[in-house]
Amino acid sequence: MLMRMKDDLRSAGPENQDGEEDLDNSHSPATRPRRKGIYMLPNAITLAALFAGFYSIVMAMSGSFEVACIGIFCAAVLDSLDGRVARATNTQSAFGEQMDSLCDMVSFGLAPALIILEWSLKGLGKLGWIAAFVYCAAGALRLARFNTNIAVVDKRFFQGLPSPAAAALVIGFIFVMDDAGFKNVSEIPWLAWTAWGLTLFAGLTMVTNVPFYSFKGFGGRRSVPFAAIVAVALGIALISVHPPIVLFAVFAVYGLSGYGMYVWRKMKGKPVSVIAISTDEPDEKGLHQ
């Protein structure tokens, strides 16, 4: 009889002899819910990019277009850093991805549209703000498509012109013209219509299926030849010679490079789509013709 009572007590588990749950076990650290938080460093860089875009809008409203252009370029630099920092420090998160997309919409979708509208397009009436809206809407569509297709896109290419490059193309044109002394753009019809056409080109190119090289193979954790560092130094020196012209020329060439790559791949019989049929082979074999 005594042995049977001991066996019953052992089988009772965490409950005591009175049939109540052990209070010490119920408050053990293992059962406490884990607190959720966000990673500070990459999200702080993303917020800095958002501030740069917002600051550019404020400067454009006050007529300081040169400062507004510099703010957008700063936002583009910061946007290129937050993802790399998150991967390098292993601090990627779903919150960071959504935060980055929302900030990109402001800095590279809304801000360039409002700046170009304030600088030249408002003198064209409805056609002016329609072009600005097309650019803004294309930026939103491009970011939404990027988020939904990220798992099935060839990582070497972007599907359409990336929004930071589109913003740099539009803002770079303003930067060049403002540096050349064109202040009252509403009084120069050819310049206003050129800005109108460039805004539509940048906006519509964002939502095309034209492949643009992503340069994701450079930098990061991979080692590069010594000559690559020398090339970076030469590039920085070249930009410092005359930033407005050099920056606009670089992004203008990049904005046309996708169409050149499309034609070249088409002539060679290579796949021109960057969408993979299967996520198992995302590089070449699983792409549409």
C-alpha cells in the first residue's frame, strides 16, 4: 500500500499532493512570453533616409531646389546602406522591410514628384500635375511589385528601373538646370516640356519589365580586386569635379542601359524576363523567354 501511494505521487508531475499546480513552475522564465522589439541600427538609417526626403520637399516649397536635390541624393545613399547594414549585422526583419518600402515611397516616389511639380510642371496646368501623379503612382506600383516578386526575381537584375535611380534621374535634371542658372522655368516652355517628358519616362520605366543590372554582386561580404577600390576612388574624384553634370550623366546612362540590355539579350536569344518560373532555379534556367 505504501509503495502504491509513492507511485501515485510521482505520476502527479508538476502538481503537489493537494492537486494544485506548482506555483514555482508556473512562473518559470521559460514560460514567459518573449518581448518583441525592432533593430535600432538599420531602422535608424531608414528613418534618416525618410528625413532626407521630407527635408527635400520642404526645401522645394521654399524655392531652395539645389538643397532639395542634394537631399534626395543623400536619401539614395542612405537607402543603399540600410539593407547592407541589416545583412552584415544579421538584423533583418519583416518590420524593417515594410519600413524601408514606406520610406522609399516618400523619398523616391512622392518627393521627386512634388519637387519637379513645384520646379516646372505646375506651369503646364493639368498636364503638369498629371505627369507628376503618373510618376508617383508608378513609384508605388513598382515598390509593391518588388515586394511581391522578391522571391522569384533573378537577383542580378531589377524588374524595371529602381525607384532611387528614377528619382536621381528626375532630380539630377533639376540639379543640372538649376546649376546652369535656369531659375524661372515657367517662362521657358521648352525646358518645362523637357522636364514633363523626363518625368513620364522615369515613371513609366519603373513599371516596365525591362531588366536593369542590380550590382548586388559587388561589395558585401565578397572580396574584390584591388583595382575595384581604385576605381571607386576615381569615381569619387570624377563626381567632385562637377557633381550636377556627372551625377545626372551617370543616372541617365543607367536609365537607358536597361533598354540596351533588353535589345542585346533579345538579339542573342537570351531570356529577357527576370521572373523565374520556379524558385529552385532563380538564375537562368527557370526564366521566361
